[in-house]
Amino acid sequence: MTEIKVQADIVVAGGGLAGTFAAIAAARLGCRTILIQDRPVLGGNASSELLVGISGADCSGSALAHYARETGLIDEFALELLHRSSNFASSGPLHSVILWEMAKKESNLSLYLNTSVRGVKKDSNGSIASVSASQISTEKDFVFAGRIFIDCTGHGTLGFLAGAEFRMGREARTEFQESMAPEVADNKTMGNSLIFFARDMGKLVPFIPPPWARKFPKDEDLPFRHPGREKIDQESDEICGFWWIEYGGEKHTIEDAEFIHDELLKILFGVWDHMKNTGDHGVANYAITWISPFPSMRESRRLMGDYIMNENDVRERTVFPDRVAYGGWPIDIHPPGGIYAKEPPCTHEFLPSLCSIPLRSLYSKNIPNLLFAGRNISASHVALGTVRVMGTCAVMGQAAGTAAALCVQHNARPRQLGEQHIRPLQQLLLKDGCYIPGVRNEDPRDLARSATVTASSESQLAVSQIDDWLELTHPSAQIFPVSADRIDTIALYLRSALSDTIKVPLALSSAESINDFTNGVALCTATAIISQKTESLVEFDIHAKVTPNHFYRINLPALPGISWAVQRVAPLGINRAIQIKTQRHQPEWIPCRRLTPAGSRGALVFRLQPVSYPYSPANIISGVTRPESWTHIWISNAKDPLPQFVELMFPRPVEVSGIQIVFDDDLDTNIYLPPPWGRLGNGIIETLVKDYRLLTPGPDGWEELFVAKDNYQRRCVRHFNTVCTDRLRLECRATHGAAEIRIYEIRVCGPEKPRQDLPG
């Protein structure tokens, strides 16, 4: 074959979400980047070949943590998909097309599909000098030389060939004191799954199983599995099955891959035979229309970094000083026996909040110029149960690509970068749309940070509409934002089904964040009386001094027979939960939505005095772009007509040539999946601003610097001819349906060499 040598700054192996976004991030930062993918399409498990739904820290609405959805490049991708796809069924083929399109837009990025890494050459210092690869479609051999290499292959193939330290299997419980680890270490992993689609044909469709199909004659042969009809979205006549068609964890998921595929095919047809020919599973009219060409994988090699994330880091929410990404999916571990295991097909240990991911888990401990991202990161088997999902892999990929670009810029290795330049890395990730828990915008070049911000109007906190009821059979709590320095009264809308008048006790506590349900010491308590068989606002006298612009929490004990009114759509900055006893007999706060489908994302009706105004225009320069320790958003008054504006007044005239705006794309809603789990197929998110323009004062009034129409992205970057001004006004003229304008952040840059404009 023809051998072609290609030189680059950064070489990325693996074109799943982690690898694709690593490569795009590095290319956008000006580095010559190569992306090698051994398949004909991008996306990995989320590609048009495998069609696995994307999961992330928002847990498809089942997490206690609100406003947890990933942003950055994955959000840009998902919003593009939402814009182009009218339903979930049509979105699958678009996954890989949009990723390919995003990669092809980057002039610094060279994409090599159908290209498989075959070897590695190292220099005398033990660093990777080049990788050799073969492109089967063109019968060409390549040698890709670079300064920094990123392994996003899932298997850790590049690192393995380079001699990077790795693990495969389960650690013993005593190594990291992990409660979910086995007593004795072994080589077992989570297995692979084979996905299929089936369609309603409108008439009876018989199924004759092939002789090699596995047999599951009784429901008892599939314990804890539910082989029933589940539509992939509300409008489709298709069903998708099933993640628990799993096998291979007791084999070697790489070396035995072909054997595992064959067995999974036999299992798949056996499950379909069970559904079609044993009892009524609701699929009499269905026929299989598509089977994934190869299995989706959960676990194989994990490359070792300077730090190995473990179960305790995840549960205790360790705040790493070198954190560059985050996770929040449950600790979701599957038994190695897969479908043949007689235990549940997975655990779901929900996390109380988000966990941070350190840079030290994204680079090799023994290969100086190797970064990695995805399910091959430096984590224990148990910790992998949460960080392996694709939403988390995506933000790790962007972090690794950004780190690689800074390594090139500073002529540093990843370890040096973490030791000497971690704050610039974190700040650059924030600027490029990512979220890092507890890290704020401190960019000295952001002129907006010195501005005074005003707006045409602002909204107040109001929860008054009664759509449903939550009976207080469990202890209940609600977190809410308070803008004033005191709380005089709190009124709850309650209903009693009891025959007696009772006293209702309420406790008020401080909450450090929107997701803080820890049992802290109450600031004060109050009691109010509710009469028998009544429904009314019940007022509690509080009269407490509080910290302004802070979250607080009200707690009620279990009060069977008393119900609290629910408003189906919660104002931004509200989180509610109930407390249950877990299997370990420990109290645990869980989202109300996991037990009460109605009003799943709602708020419990209450009224504060004085009224809270938590959506001030000053929030747009708070340095955070989602509710965290505060709401961090400006929301205009929905009763005032559009257009609405926000205005930045600088202490002195400044030269400006660009602006970055972060709108609200409802981070409390999953946009990767169809209803009832997510929003995909339901169109562009209503809260996004559609039409806007930037104005500056001129001799004859306000002058336009630019006009934007038909935006559907969260993060928008625009550059314009340099002007000297002491005021900027962003006028928002239309949304995609919301009556109010919502903006998380505005950054303003001076006349520097501009990076490319982003959508919007």
C-alpha cells in the first residue's frame, strides 16, 4: 500500500463523541489536528450505525441534581439535531451527519474515516512520536506524527500500543474502600449490547425463530427484564430493544468480540421469539426492521493516569483542584453475566449531586504526551459506572482537546499543564461553553466584567398555579432563591383530608446550592394550623434575617392526609425532593418525579414575603452560566411585551469588537432523547432567543452593530468592526415561544485576533 506521512500538532484516535469533540476543540483553538476513526461514520455508540441514546448527568430527568445537562460542543451538536429533526426516528441518521459536518467545517481539522491505528513509534524520552494507521477504503497506509496524542478509542488502543499502563476488570473492595466493588479483584467487566428496531406492520406478523436462537420459554427465564412494547417516541410506530440484551462481561470484550457478537445475535432472536410466541407482549403486529451491525460496548481497557477516580470521589463529590469536567449519571454497574445473570441487569445508585473529573484522570502516568477521554479514562470499575455515559464522555473529550491545544501553545506536557496552567485551562473551557462545578469566569479580557448592567424589566419569583397535589407521605423539601435580606413569612398552599385540625411544623435552612438537600441545622422553625377538610394558603411566621441572593430550603415532615399543591412548570431556580429509606436503610433525598409522575418538573406552591427578585440583570456577569450557588440568569418580565433589552454601561469608553452571549436552552430538560425522557422531536426550545441585535449610542440615537435572526443555539459568538463606546445594548426581539427573555451571560471582547463566529 501507499504510505503517506502527515504532520500535525495533535492526533486524536477514536471518533465517538469524546474523540470528535476533542478534535474540534483543538482545531478551533488553532492547532493542526488529525482525527482518526476506524468506522465510516462519527459518533461511536451514538452514531447512525449503533443508535444508542445519549445519557448524561441530567439522568433523563431522574437525578436529584437539576440544571445538570452538559453544555459546550455537545450542546451545540444537540441543538442542531433538535433544529433539524422532527422526531426521534429521523434523528438517528443525522447524528453522524451533523458530527461529520461539524468536523468538516474546521479548517485546522483533517478527518480520516475507515482508518485504524496499527502501531506506535516512540522517541528516546518515551513519548509518542507517530502512529501508523491503515485506511481500508483507499488501501493507503498513513504515518501520523504529532506533538500531543489523544486516545478516545474506547478500548484505549493507542495507549495500549504505546505501552501505557492500563487496567481491565474489577478492583478488590479494599483497594479504594469501595462498597460496590467485589471482595476479590477479577478480570470481569460489564458486557456488550446489541440493539434492534421493530415496526408495527398493521397486521399480524408471525415469527419463526432460527434454529440457533437461544430459548427463553418463560418470563422467569428473563428475571428482572421486561420484554414488552415500548415506543421510541410518542408519534412513532417503532419500538427499540433492549439495553439488557447484554453479554460478554465474563469474556474478554476485545479479544472475544466476534464470539460475543454471535452470542448476542442468538440472544436477540431468542428474546424476540419469547416476545412473539410466548404470551402477549404487545408485539403481534411487529417485525424486526433493523439490527445493529455490531455490539455497543460499555467497558474494556482503562488507561491509568496520575489519579484513579473511585466510588468515594463520586459519592462524596470530591472537588478536585484540577477539575475540567463533571458527571452525574448514577453508579450504573451491570453484572458480568449479562442476560444470563440471575440478578437485576444493572444497579442505579443515584448521586446526590454532580461529581468533578480531574485532568489527572485524563492523561497517562507513564506516556508523557498522551491524553485520553471517554470510557477509557483513569477510573476504577465502580467509578466507571457513572462517568462512562456519552454525555460525560463528550465533555471529557472537549476538556482533553482543549488541554492538548494549551500543551501545544505552552510547549508543555499534560502533567506540566495541570501543575502550572490549570486555571487558564479551566477559564478557556468556560469561555467555550463548558461548565465546571464551582469555577467562575475570571477572564481579565472580558470587558463585561467591569460594566454596570441594567435591563428593560426583570421577573419576580412566583409559584401560584395549582395543577396537581403531592400528599406528604414522606418528608418533603423545596429549595428556592431569596433576593432579600430577610424572610418575614412563608405561605404554603395545603389541603387537608383529615377530620381534625393539626399543627404543621416547618423548618427553614440555608442551601449552599440549587441541589443541596443535606440535613443542615435549621435557621428557624415555625408552626401553622390547618383546619380539617380545608384547602388554603397556610402562613408561617418566619421573621428571619437571611443572606441576600442565596438559596434556602423549607422542610416538612411526613404528614399523611395533608397534600401540598404542585405547579406543573417550575420557575427557574426551584428544586424539590422527598426523603425515603433506601435498601441500606439510610434516609435519601430523591426527586419527587421518581414517585409522582404528575408535575414531574414542577414546584410546590408557596409565597414569600418580601417577594424575591432572583433574576436580576446583574446576574449576566456573575461568571456562571447555570443555576448553581445562585440563579445566575436575567429573566425579563413576561408581562411586558417584546422587545426587551439588557444594557452594559462601562466605567469609561472601551474598544469592543466582539460579543459572546449565552441564552437559556432549558438545562433542566433532556434534549438527546424523545418523550417521555426528553425533548428530541418536539422542536426548538421555547426559551431560546430567536432574533436579536446589538446596539451602541451614535450621534443620531442607537446604531446597529449587527443583527441576528433565526438563532437556535445557546452560545452565540459574533465579531464586528471595532467601535469605541461606553454602552452596549442587546435588544432581544423574538424567542421561539417564551414570553420572556432569558440570558445567562454576556462577554465582551476588545480588538484581538477573533476566533470564528459561532451559530447565532
